[in-house]
Amino acid sequence: MRQVFENDRLYFPEDTELRLLGTGDKLAQWRHRRRGPAFLRIGRRIAYHGSDLNAYLNAQRVDPSITAA
């Protein structure tokens, strides 16, 4: 699976790369509802590890050629 985010980098909500997932408000809603990608709490700051973002994106993959039984 192709890697969209750098695996060894920390991404913060203000980073423009995270717009791929949604707005900062959407990410905050997901954190509050325990949805979305795994995140780190560093004091009062929030960060996302690149490998967690890639894993989340890969889990969202839908293959339309597979039919549900």
C-alpha cells in the first residue's frame, strides 16, 4: 500500500497535509468521539504519527470488486 504520510514524522493539526483527512474541527470531533486516526497528547498539544495516519487511511480502503456475502 502506498504511503501518503511520512512514517517517522509527527503531524500537528495546523499542518496543511492533514487537510487530506478533514478540517481541524473535524479532527477534533473525531478525537472527542474516539474515531479517526490514533493521536498523541503531548501536554496540551495534539500530534499524529505518520505511520498511524497511513494505517488509518489503509483501513478506509474500499474495494468495489469484492461483493458482500
